[in-house]
Amino acid sequence: MTNELKACPFCGGEAMKRVRSPTTCYIECAMCECGTKYEADHDAARTWNRRAPSEAATPFDVVSFEP
């Protein structure tokens, strides 16, 4: 398993891991500062790197509405 972090899923910025204590670490974006807290350091990179399937909706998908 690799500890390399994928880019931020929101802005594409560089992700950084910060270990705050033996049981807590954060992964944060250097550009937009979004981030999340993880209780287990060994799961942090794997969880941050997980992405929704590519067929997931995006904010720009067109949705038809028939009144």
C-alpha cells in the first residue's frame, strides 16, 4: 500500500498529512484548506485517496424536468 496522497478532490491542490498525536491525524489541502480528521494514521491515506466512481453525478450534469 502506498502513502502517496491524491490531489484535493475539490480544487486539485496538494494534500498534506499532519499527525497531531499518536491517535489523530489530519489530511488537508494546501490550496483550499479543506480537510478531514482521521483516528487511525494507517487508514488516513487510503481513505483520503478513495473517490466516488467516475459515473457519479457532478454539479454540472443536466437534469431534465417535465412539469
